Amino acid sequence: MSASSNGSPDKKPDPLPPIVGEVVVEDGMTARQLATVLKRSPYKVVADLMEAGVLATPGYQIPFDLISKVARKYGYLAKRTA
């Protein structure tokens, strides 16, 4: 087991869950809208964005690349609306 520079063991990222479905989303939707689509709490989506290094609120407009990452964390593939 190796240790990071602060002396704690290196943490491996959690594996992604299997894909359970697709969600059709708009580019630039809010964290609250994405939470509704994913059937999650808006604050859970905000916490996921903060883990990704984005300081957000439920009204924060999320770009599609981050929408895709958050959706994938819950087993969904994100597709843009046409």
C-alpha cells in the first residue's frame, strides 16, 4: 500500500455502476432540473458538482459535459435534446 504526500493511503476511484438507462437533457440545465431527471435531491447533485470542483447551488447552470458525468455516476447516459 502506498501513501500520498500527506501520509494517507491512496484512494482508488469508485467503479461506475452499470448503465441502467438514458436521460435526455438540455444543455445548460440547472442542478435542480438535473436532480429531477435523475430522481435525486438537488443538494445531492450540488454535492456531486462540488466533488468535481465546481462551487454550485441548486440554480447553477450545468454545462453538458458535467451533466454527463453526474448522470453517469448514477448509471445513466446523458443525451442532448435535438
